[in-house]
Amino acid sequence: MNNEKNEVLQGELKRSLKARHIQMIAIGGAIGTGLFLASGYTIHTAGPGGALLAYGIMGVMVYFLMTSLGEMATFMPVSGSFQTYCNKFVDPALGFAVGWLYWLNWALTLSVELVAAEIIMRFWFPDVPGWIWVIAFTAILYLLNAISVKGYGETEFWFAGIKVVAIILFIILGVLMILGFLGGHEAYGVANFMNGNAFPNGAWAVVMVMFSAAFSFAGTETVGMAAGESENPEKNIPKAINTVFWRILIFYLGAIFVIGCIIPWQTASIDVSPFTVVFQNSGIPGFSTFAATIMNIVVLTSVLSAANSGLYVGSRMLWAMAREGEAPPILGTVSKNKVPFAALTFTIAFGLLALTTSVWAESTVYVALVSAVGVSTLVGWLGISISHIRFRKWYLLKGLRLNDLKYKALLFPVGPVISIVLCAVVLVGQAFDKVAALSLVYGVPLFLILFFYYKLKHKTRLVNLEEVDVENLRFRSGELESS
């Protein structure tokens, strides 16, 4: 199928993201401030061994999620991603609830990250009003995304690249300190893991920090949406999933191991980035002095990357829902450059509206909104797993051969079942954390309201897989192809 036909099938979005864009979008989506800042919290709560175990378990879950998403995204590469899969293979009410909750999450993420960027800029320019930075960063990100999808792809490529370089440098310096080649004193070794310090607060503490580990991986699913604008989704998406995931896991586990060896769990916290502490203790002349500046640059890059992703993912989700009649039709239009301009504008406008709300009613409206969408990632992940089980059932029901899939998830159906179970474990862990519990208090009712509103209004039901209209699916099977 040629590129022009792909664009028609995809509703006029242009397929111009290259393989390097897709891979860095996946890396950038998974590596955020959670690693640079929240890793201290997980080690303090569960100990270095507990943090490693929590991140490792969540890494397994994310791997299965990515393979499930990869199988569907290479077969049906659409910008609506798992929201569309929920619509087609599970229940349109689930797709509606997942889509709007996920869009709201990214719109608010955009707002939160702009505030974070403004705070970071005070480090260098304390006398400049914060609103100037908010407007400046908003304008830059908006223009880059409005020009073409390549604007987003290139920006995210370099943002993610800076994060990757910082993590690699951190791990190398950390290993040298652990072995005693840097730091100005004896080797750190693995003493912090000995004498019961690996799991100082027991197994339950590991469960409690799983939600923090899980949300550190939040954003990996954005590669599914990028599939809708990939030049060659059948080749690029499997490559991104097979190679990027392992790099992400190595980055996370490597960084947690280094932090756990160098910083005792009793003193690890979220007040100061563990990365800054390690850089300061490296003993390299001049380098440790500028550790705070270096980390501010990296964290600024990270928050701008998250804001950039929020704008991209939010606009594509909104555009896809409009195409399926679940959002106002105007949001389903595209510009001459094949960009969903209306959805892009609405998303960034809502993000800025949330920003003003945080000023006027910080303790009520904004906190409630942020908490409410905290479960959106888990809901999206559950949607991916459930949709994959239904998709595979539909695929076999149509008499198609598994060997014809361009990408086939391993260990089906064990993989998606494990993902569903672990998502449930994370939700349980959230309930026992005072801050994270707010996400359940506000988020679960919001999801149920969206779900039952659409279900009762449109009288939807569980999709009869025999009635799924394959002509409306943009699938990429070797045997069948939509005309």
C-alpha cells in the first residue's frame, strides 16, 4: 500500500515520522521526572532492593503491554490507538471513557509541566516573572506542533536524546564510584544492600511503591499513537518495541542500582534529586560544583518533553474521538499541513485554562482534576490488555493465520492477563498512599460517570466480534487489506 493510500485510510494525517523519531518518542515517553526525582522516594520507602524489585516487576508488565499494543498497532496503525481498539473490539462506552480521561490527563500534564518549567527557570532568572516563561514555552511548543508532525518528532528526538545522555553519564559515573575509581574515598560497593537494608520495610512497602514505579513508565503507550503517523508502521513499531524497551529497562534498573549503592535508603528523598547528589559526590573537579545546574538543564528538558508529548498525544486522541463521533466534529479536521489544528488548539487552550485554575482555586478544582486523571494511565493500560485479548479472538474468528501478523506478541494470553493483574495490584497499592489515594477517590467515579453516560445514552453493549466491520479497520494483514 503506498503512502497516499495510507493517508486516506488514516483520515488525512500525514505519515512522516521516521524510525528514529518513533524510537525516541518511545524512550522520551518512558523516561521522565519520575526517574530523576521520584526514584529517591521509592528507595526511601521500599529500600534499594525493594525499589529494584518494584521497577523490575513493573518493567515486565510494561513489556507485555508494549507487545500487546505492538501487535494491534502494526495490524491497525491508527492515531486513536488503544481508544480505537477499545471501541472496535470491546465496547464503545469503554473507548469513550478511556479516550476522554486520557485526553484530560495529557491536557493537565501540559499545564503541570509548564508550571514546572517556569519554576526551574527561576534558578537562572529569579527576577523574571514566571508567566513570561509559560507563554514563551507554550508558544514554542505550539508552533513546533502546528507546523507539521515532524516538528514534534524532531523536538522529541532531541529532548529524549539529552535525557539518554544524562542517564548514561550518570550510570557510568555511578559505577566508577561504586568500584572506588571516583568519589575521593573507598569504593561504595553494595553495602547499602546488606544487613537487611535491601528490603528494610518488608514486602508490603514494595507493593506501595509499585504505583510510583508504574507511573515512571507512563508514556510508553504513546508509541501506539505515533504509529498512526509513522512512515512504515509495520517495520518501525516492532523495532521500537523490541529495542527501546530493553534500553529503558536497563536505564531504570541501572540508575536505581547506582542510587541504591551510593545513597543510603534512610537519607534518600524527593527533596533533592538523587542524580544531583551522585553528581556532587563524584569528586570530579568543577563537575560536582555545577551538578545542580546540570540537573536543572536535564529536568527542564524532561518537563518540556512531557509537555511536548502532552500536546501531541492529547491532540491526536481528541482528533481520533472526533472522527468516531465521540467529540465535536470540528476537532476532527486537519490543516493543509495534515495537522489536527483544531484539536491541537483546543488541547493547549485547555491546558492553559487549567493553569489559571491552579492559581484561582489551587486547593480545590485543580487538585481534584489532577487527582481524577491520575488513574488514566492505568485505565489505558487495562484497555490495551483487554482489547488485545478481544482482538486476538476476533482475528482467529475471521480465520486469519497468526503467522501472517507482522508483529506477534509473546506468551499470549499470559502476557495481557499478567498486565491486568499487576494493574490491579498497583491500584491496591495506591489506596494505601495518602496522596495517590486521591486518584482513586476522584478518578474511579469520573471514569464510571463517563462510561455509563455514554453506555446509557447510546445503549452500547459488548461488541459482537462477528459483527466487527473489517472494511472500517486500517489493518495491515498480509492476507487481507482494506480497500
